[in-house]
Amino acid sequence: MNRIISIFKKELMLSVSLLAAIVSLFITPPDSDLLKNIDWRTLATLFMLLSVLEGFKQENIFAPLLRRTSRLSKMKNLSLFFVFSVFFTSMFVTNDVSLIIFVPLTIIMFRAGGKEKYILPVLTFENIAAIRGSLLTPFGSPQNLFLFSQSGISVHVFLGYMFPLWICSAVLLFLFIVFLYRKDLSEKITINEENVCEKWKPEQKRNRILYISLFIVVIASIVTRTKFWPYVTAVVAASLLIFDRKILRRTDYVLLLTFFCFFVFSSSICRNPSISDFLKKSVEGNEYWWSILLSQIISNVPASIVLWPFTTNLKALLYGLDSAGLCSIIGSLASVINYRIYSKEYPGNAAAFMKTFQIISLAFFAIVVIPQWFLCR
């Protein structure tokens, strides 16, 4: 029991999500529809990505990229590279995947160059980049994908909605990075390639081919939105079980459980008649503010599921959900992933992460929140 308590003390987001799920079960007693309403596809996709990218880390598959980035001699340029790598890749591989790829690489590079004091602000910039870069495309985030499929609008209409936010966010991110290094825009960083990553071992070639192949399969299943995702999940799990089963033990099941608890909460809330009637009366015409505020309680993916049935202004709902992650770590599940990766590398440093995250993200949010409100009206 003491061990379980210590785990929940250490895993803040898991504790919050589990408490929310338990409370929701008292609000709406569980029935057969509860499990049906959980987004199993998102959970399965996250499991595949976490497992495969853990294999990437083990096999040093990002070694060539790390060696190339180690040649960047200025902190500003290195930070711009990582932040905008997240910004652009998040449009195609979703915001959580882009963070899973680039946050560990950022920590490795800054640590190797003796610039750990910049890790927290740059990781926060990457978090903003993931949230704001991914908003451009229908498959950039789980909530975008859900609303795109439910609304039935065309791709070019969706892009027209989101492009002003996307381009303005890119400019703001550049200015934020320049402000971080304002005292010395030419501040140097020296990285020894040998300290960044080990060279590839010839005997591990099979595993590298395996993980790259599985990654391509997973990304293809996301982009194509295939209905055969259960079979893809089974193939990935079976491949790991046969060829490298230790990766299955290293997969971040705490993060998966956190997502599961949030989905239980949203499913329970949607099935409560009183809450449903209240939302029907109050959400219409106020989608922007409702999506931002509700996301601070249950995160933006579950909030999109809760609010969609009561929405008459799709643009306002999209704008709010794709901005909610700037207010708090709970606002976006991508932020939870960022926090989780950092806390594994720096256990016990959660308070510093939260402080830096809130200051920078809220400053960004304060700049965009009102202009977006006028735009979506």
C-alpha cells in the first residue's frame, strides 16, 4: 500500500486523472456504454508510438540526426531547429508524437553541451510548437481528427479556418526564442559527437530495421485513418513480443493509464442527463470559452467529445480546444506527455517544470486569446 501511495504522489497527472474518473463514476453509475465510448483507437495508437519510440531510443536510431545537430554552434540556432522541427512535424505525425520524438533529443543535446539551464524554457517552447503547429491539419491532434470526422467539412475549409492561427504562432515562437537569448544572440554551444550518442552496432541492424518499419506502419495507420487499426496494434505488439520483448516492459503504461482515466471521465459526464441538458443550454454561442475552460478540468481531447454535440460554431470550438493547452498542463494531453518525459529524466523537479511552463505558456496565451475570439466570431 505504501508503494502504491508513493507512486501516486510521484505521478501527479495520474493522480488527477484517476480522481476525476472515480468521481465521474459516482455522478453517472457505470453501464455497458461506458467502455464503448472510450477512444480505444487513441489509446492503441499511443501504446504503439510509446513502444516503438522506446525502441528508437534503445537502438540509437536518431544518432545521425543528433550528429548533424551537434554541428550547430549557436544556442539560438539549435533551439530554433528543435522547436520548429516539432512545429512542422506535428502537422503530420500529431502533436504528441512530435514531442515524443524531439523532447528526448533536446535533453540529450543540451545536456551534452552543458546548457541544461535552457532545457525547461526550450521544452516549453516545444510544447507550444506542438500545440500550435498541429492545429493546421485535421490529423495534427486527436481533437482535430475527431471534429474533422464528425463535422464532415472539407480539408480546404479546415485549413482556411486554422491557417491564420498557425502562421501567427510561428512568428510568435520565433520572437519568444530570440527573447530567451536576447543577452547574447550568438551564445555558443560545443557538443562532442562522441558524448551525444553511441555509434550503431552492426549486430543490432535487425532491430533498427524492425523499429523503423514499425514506425512507418504506425504513422501510415494514423494518416490514413484506417479502420483496421486493431490489426495494426496486434502486429506491432506481436512483433515486439517475438523480436524484442523487453521493450514491452519499458513502455510508459503510467501515461496510458492517465489517458484511460481521462476518457472514463468524459464518457461518464456525457451520459449524465442533467449535465447534458445544462451543456445544451449554455454551450451554444459560447463554444470558444467553454472549450478553453472545460479543457482545464478534463483536457482538450475529452472536452471535444463532451462539447461537440452541443456546438453550433465549429471554428470557435476548434480555436478554443487548440489553445487550451497554453493555459495549464491539463489543458492538452500533449503537455502531459512533455511533462512525463521530462520528469523521467529529472525526477523530483516537477515544480520547476510547472513554474516555467505556466509563465511562458500563459504569456503566449495572453497574446493570442482575444484576437482569436474576434476571429472565430
